Amino acid sequence: MRTPTDVRTSKFLSLVRRHDPARVGITLDAGGWVAVPVLLDALAAHPARYLTVITES
């Protein structure tokens, strides 16, 4: 069952990947992809708000 935290995390990752990758300091390649380690490193460099994404991944 999806928890409210799961939903927030999913929506945030969708926002970053689809609409605003610069929010966490990443750049997508020409195909719209970013390596998972690059994404996780970018999230780790930002406020604790993103900690759930990193620790639950």
C-alpha cells in the first residue's frame, strides 16, 4: 500500500525528472535520462527534505 510519503516522493521525483531537473542541480542527457547515482548524489547535496528519497532508494 502506498503511504503519503511514497506519494510525495514519487511526485517529487517526477517533478525533477520531467519538469525541473535544475531544482536539484542535474542535467538530463539528450534522451531525457540521468544516471541513478548522479540523481542520488544531487539529492544528497540538498536539504533534508530529500533525505527520504535517498534512504528509501
